[in-house]
Amino acid sequence: MPARPVPTHFLCLPLVTGVSRHQLSASLSAFSADVTSPDSFAVPEQAVRPIGTLHLTIGVMSFPKDEGLERAVSLLKTLVPRKMLSDVKAGAATIAGTGLLHESESVKGLPGTLPPLLSVTLRGLHSMQPTASKASVLYTPPVDNEGTLRRFCENLRSTFQDAGLMAVENRPLLLHATIMNTIYVKGRNRKGPKRNEKLTIDARGILDRYEDFVWMESVPVEKIAICKMGAKKQEDGDEAYEVEAEIDVA
């Protein structure tokens, strides 16, 4: 069986915008101060992800030596998110046996303004591992009661998979923003004699405390982006992924 290609890029919805940055900064700062405190959970600071890295991954891609990247960028630029989202909503309305509301009636906005096509609220905290007492990745999911965001992202993923640019995965799409990942804890911050093993923590108390925590609320999705794996340090001390290409959602 051939080895699985090493991912080099990913398609995502970036979550850090001019609207969301203040909310996310306040939420992550409060969370980090709490869980890293020796009087609380004593989680290593490096495990908490920097604000600039937050995104919803739609799928990963492998472009060794950037071969195929140009095709992916070209495909991204042909997409019309407004049309795709309209089709998703129309399909949901047909299944439900109801009429589709006019776009300006579906969400109430300020007088004279159109509501955002898609908004995201992040609430709660979950472990990526089935046993929360041995967790290494904690994430927050988007609130998606109608399933619109999930179907929209599934359509985006299918578009790239059908073009042979993204691997087909035999599992449902799990939209999530990673809040904590112990893989980033290095060297002396790793406790115990086996420093090369995956660092796990007992996250049960953290998950209970942040079960209903709202990280950001009603933030419009602005972009769909292809990013390069490996977040880079920024001049302001934050970290962010290099954007190879992006399009507006509006």
C-alpha cells in the first residue's frame, strides 16, 4: 500500500478578521491565563494556539515542490461562494419542504445593509481524543444548527476532491478550530522521562469549565483560503499561516 502523501497545504475558512480579532484575543487570553496557571491546570503555555492560527480546515492537499498548487489556486478563483451558498440553502429548503427566504429576509441586519452570507459562532470545548483524560488536542466547534456551514464546506471539499487536488477521506468533515495542541510543547516544558512521546493531559476539568464558553459570536466569514502548512512567527509576536491564495465570500 503506497504511503499517504505528506500534506503541504490546506483549504480553510480563516477565522481571524477585523471583526473577530478583539473577541478571539480576549477569549484566548483569558483561557490561556486560566489553564496555564500553576493554581489551575498547569498546561504548558506553548500548547495554547496563537490567535493568528485559528481557522476551520476544509481539507488538506499535498503539493511536493508546489507541483499542483497553481491548479488549486486557479480552481479556487473560479468559485462563486454566493452561488454555492444559495444552492446549499435551496437544497435544505427543498428537503424540508419549505420555501426559501429571500436573502435579505433570512437574517436581520441593520437598515440599508445586507446581512453576511455566512457567520460563525464558536462555542464549547471538546477533545479530539476519545479519552479526555489523555487528551493532546482540544478544539471548539462552530455552532451550525441548520447544517448550512457544514454543507457549504462539504461542497467546497468535493469540488477540490473531484478535481484530484485533495485526498478523499473516508470520514465525515469535522469543522473545528484548534485551541490547544500539545505537539507544540518542546524540550524542558515536557515533563517526564519519555520526552519524545506524545504529551497528553487530563482535560476533563478544562472541558467541564469551558463546556458552554463562547469564543466568538456571529462573526461574518470573509474569505476562503489556501494556506501553507506550518505557522510562521509574525513581527508582533503572533503566528499565522502563509496564504497562497484567497477569495472573498461576499
